[in-house]
Amino acid sequence: MNRRLAAILVADVVGYSRLMEADEAGTLAALKDRRRKIVEPLVGQHAGRIVKFTGDGVLVEFASVVNALKAALELQGRFAEANEALADHRRIYLRIGINLGDVIGEGSDIYGDSINIAARIESLAKPGGICITGKVHEEVRGKLDFAVEDLGEVELKNIARPVKAYWAHAGVSSSISDTPTLLPLPSKPSIAVLPFQNMSGDPEQEVLCRWHGGGDHHCAVAHALAIRYRPQLDFHLQASGCRRETGRTRNGSSLCTRRKRQESWKQDSHNWAADRYDDRRSSVG
């Protein structure tokens, strides 16, 4: 067992299942072509090591975090160039996450929390974008020309402590404030819809977790955007000290609302206050 400090890059293909469903053979051929012509050469040029390909993704280890970010920026640039000649539904986009931390090497593989964090923040990246941790930002600022957007401290699934995160993209570097700029909220009520979690233990309830926002009567805010403005949301929630959460049974016949304590927003726990409403939907105004 060998421990070492490493920069970890995790990338996967956006909408891989959709691409495969539309054209399985064509998608596989395109991915193999980009691995051979773009991914493998760029990783080698920046002294990285491809640990493994994972279907629609790749795990890469770098000894230098500067090289890791340079490789990521060039990867996204090259993928964008390759997409220019393709129809929108045929384009292949990557999400990339980069973290810096201790890893355990065993044979050709690597393990550790640092890899888990890289994988989690990768999911926060925009299609064609990069998300980096605060550790990465501290090491690369002033050494590369790139722009960032501060996401603040984000809570990641199965990671005990919040992690500082940034969106990174090619561009002129800019000064970063520790506190994200807060935009004025609209006068009308707004709602930020985060991914649903199945807490029932009943696999049949997973259908609720696949809910998608839409309709004429509400606006669903993307997960990453809600994280970006979490400090601002916190400020307004503190006025009442709680959030209102609404759930619906799978058959859609009943509705329950619970008042969730403000502390749960920060701790990612589920502490319910006593007040609760359960009734037929028809009785809810």
C-alpha cells in the first residue's frame, strides 16, 4: 500500500444514456475516437496517468495540480472544437471535477476520500465545464489564466464536511471574494427545487426521485444554482427560522407538508418539527 499526494481528475459524458439510446454504435465509435485522439494524448502531454476508463467516464491522476487544471481546460476546448461540426443531438460534452488530496495506491488503481470528493464535485460542473475544490484553487491561482465562480461551501453526498468549490473555465483570471455576490430576490415567491431523496426504504418510491420540474405555476432552480446562492437563501430563511417542504404520495392522492428546521439546511439532516399536515389533495387550497 502506497500513500501519496495527487491531483485527481474525474470526467464523465453528459447525457450518456440518451446518446447510447439514440445511436449506440455511433456513440461508442465517437467516444473511442475522442479517447484516442484527445483524451490520451492530452493526459500524456501534461504528465498525467489514466487510472481507468469507466464506461462513460475516466479517472486520471496527476502529480501536479497545475497540470491537472491545464489538461482539463484543454480537454474541454478540444471537445468543443470537435462538437462544432456535429448536430446538437450528436454532440458530446464532458463534466470535469478536480480535487487535491491524499490517495492510496494499490497496483495500478488508487483509492481514498480525495477521489470520492472529485467525483462528487464533478456532478456540480456545467455541461462542458469544470468544478474544482478550494484546495485546487489555492494551488493554481496566479499560475494559470482562468476564470472562476465561487460556489461557496457545498455539502456533498456521503462526505462528512462541506467542501469549498468553484466553477472554473478558460478566461482572464479575476479576484475572488470569499462571499458570493448576492442578487436581489424577486418580489414574488420563488422556489429552489433540489434533488429528491428516497428516505422511505421502499424501492417503489424511487419514482419520486425522478421528478422533473415544469409547468406554468412554478419555477424549478437547478441544483448547482441553488448551491451558488445558498448563502442568500439562508439569509431569507433565517427570518422565519424554517423551510416549508411538500411531498406527495406516489398515487398523487394525498399531500403532506412539514416544516423543516433551518439547522437541517446546513447539516443535511432531516429533523422535523411537530407541525405536520396530511390530508387529501382536494382539501388543500
